Amino acid sequence: MKHIVTVQDAVTAFADFMEPTAAELDAIEREMPTILADVELLDAHIVTLDRTPSELDARRIRRARRRVLAARRELANRAADVSLSGGAA
């Protein structure tokens, strides 16, 4: 008895609808600074998981947290600028 499921998975694994659209790739590109800042903050927290954070660790976490907030602020400001400029025309 043959199972069609394995053949179906092989056929649909590379279907066009599974690829990200150009708009989705653009959104990811716009959010990349925020994503990288979040990763940096996670890295700073991960370093301190198995030990008591030193003053250097605390500064690294504070710096990373500030970068996350700045990146999110920039993303929100760009989104607001785009929506305001698009509606004013």
C-alpha cells in the first residue's frame, strides 16, 4: 500500500504560495533593526542566566534595552510618517 502523503508533501513543499511576498520581505527589512536589537537584549539576558549579573552585565542589559526602545520608536515614527503622508495627498 502506497501512501500519497509523502508524495503530496514533496510536491507542495516548494509551492509558490509558501514563499514570502515582496510586501512581507519589505516589512521584515523595515523591522530588521528592531529584530536585531531584540536579539541583542536576549543575548545580554542569556549571558546572565547561570551567574549573578555583574555591573558590566547590568550596563550591557541597560544599553541593549535602550537600543530596543530606540529601534521601536524609529519603527513607530516611520510607520506614522508613512500613514500621515499617504493620507494627506
